[in-house]
Amino acid sequence: MTFGNPDEFAIEAYHEPAQPGLVGFGRMAIHFSSTIIGKLSEEHCGLGGGAETFRALHSSLSTLWDASFAELSATEIFAIIDRALYIDVGQSDIAVRKDADRYARFDFLTNAGEQFDGFKTFIAAEPQGEVRIFFQDPDGVLGSARCSMAAFQSASCAFVAWYDAQCSVGSNVFQQSVQADGPASGGSAA
């Protein structure tokens, strides 16, 4: 299933239960412009980490900006978040906690499942309403992309509703949102 428009922002996911009663596993990647983050060839990955990330972003996306990002390039923003969360430069324990408190909310799909192994991803939402995704691929290449907040939210809500249905979680805000928006903002079979 593909949720959203891959030319702007989409989540591609397939449910692959390994055995009866074992749900929430499959393949997953995100698409934006001509970039794909994740390994669709990696089978039976946990989809829950990604689903929970998108679920949490539903209510927090509009708060994902920091004054330290003003006037910086995508590479510079990536470096700030990466240093704060993943690079030991000899800072004190207090500084590590302070950085984590300030920047952890920008961590995106890093360590969210085997399909994202080797990728480091961060997310921010500019005050004017664009979502920015910053990433480093398994080869160490840095990149970034932008999409509208509406495109991100629509794809995210549709994916989480689909994931919940696959896992028989039941009704939630995402399913209600997809039903209210109708099939145009939902997903389409891939």
C-alpha cells in the first residue's frame, strides 16, 4: 500500500505476518520527491516503531522548529541535531541531557525498525508550514527534502489507520481523520 503521493510525501508499507497471531511486521519506506528512505527489500521488519513515530507526530508536528535552525542550510541543521543526539564531543552529562531535552523531538525514523538500519533521519516543521526531512543514507550521503504539512499529515494518518487495522487495534483519531478526509487523502493500492 502506498499512502500519499510519492512525488511529494508518501509512506509505502506491506503487512507480512510471520505466523498466525503475529502482526505488525512487514516492509516499509518513505518517499519524497525522487528519494526513498528505508529498504523495501528488507522483509518482516517491525512496523510498530514507524507507526508510533507517525502517531506521535500527528499532534506535535507544528511544534518542530528551533530558533537555532534559523537561516541555516539543511546540512547545518542536520549537523546540529546529529551532534546533539548522536556524537560524543566530550560534553558533560548535564550538557548531554540538555541537548537531548532540546533536540530529541527532531529524531525521526532512526532506529525505528530494520528497514531503516543505516539511515539517520531527522524532521522539522518550518514556521511557514513546510515539513523538512534531513537524512544520512547508509553510504554516508546527506540529503534533505520538503513537503507540505498537509501532505505529510494525510499520508501519516492514512498509514497509522492502516497499521492499526492490520493489528486490529481499533478506532482512533487517525482512522477518524482518514474517514473524514475521504479516500483521496487516504491510500491507494501499490
